[in-house]
Amino acid sequence: MQARAEQVQGIRTYYLELVRLELDDMALYQPVWGATDIADPHERKRHVYADLMMNYAWMGYEIGTIREPLLRDMLAGMFTGEAGRYYWGRAQTSWTASASGSRIGRRFLAIVGDEHAVAVAVAAGPPTRSAVAPSPPDVPGAGAALVWRTSVGALIGLGTGLALGSLLRSRR
């Protein structure tokens, strides 16, 4: 079990590094995945960020640190805005292909589907947050890189903590 937890953690850490590279220079790395229907560079970054958040939710739910009520709350917040709704509309097929192979994966997908459906239902009304928010002028500086490195470091630390928590729970 410990070897499996270490393998999963290694893959997740590697994934975060790939995403970091992509976000640092999207024009260079994103074409590796082929053409995208997302023309605006800020929208592409939002999509990648939403993917990171969805992966965080999936990892936490999968190992039990994010229980269903919290997952539903997170997703409801994510799907409140256009960016989250658009993300799921674009990513649902690949998520279904990757997560539907296990009982917990199918449950995760059902919860995401439920929360997305509630958000787009007529009764839910229009999104409260726009997909296109005004962005600050692009000013090169060390501050953005520092924030990015800090964020990636926090995500890697979180992933490590989740894996260790899972490992410790499995030893009980």
C-alpha cells in the first residue's frame, strides 16, 4: 500500500510540474495538446486553473480528506461562474474517460454532474461571475513569478500531505 501511495504522489507531483511549465509559457507548451477552442490567453489560463482545482477536489475526495458535503460546496462555488461552467463543458468527456473506472470515480463524476446541472438549471439563473474579468496590464516582474512558485509549492505540499494522510490512515 505504501508503494502505491508513493507512486500516486510521484505522478501527481509530476503533473503539477507539467502544469507549472505550461502556465509559465502557454504559447510554447499548450500547442502540444493540439488546437484549442479557447482563443483568449486569459481564458486558457483559467481553464488550466480550473483543471488544477478539479484535480485537487478529485484527489481529496478519492483519499477521503474532502467529504461529499465539502465537495458539493466547492463545486457549487466553482459552477457559480461562467469559467467553471465552461471548464466542465469542455473537460467532462476526458474526466469521464479517466475517472469512471472505479466506484469512487463514478460517484465523484455523479456529484460533479449534479452540481453542474444545478448551476446551469433555469432556476439557478445566470452566472454570478463573468468568465472574462478585467485583467491588470501585463507588467513583467518578479512578483508574479514569486506568487506562482509559492502557489505551486503550496499545491505540492498539499498533495504530499494528502498522500501521507492516506498512508497513515491505511496503516490503522
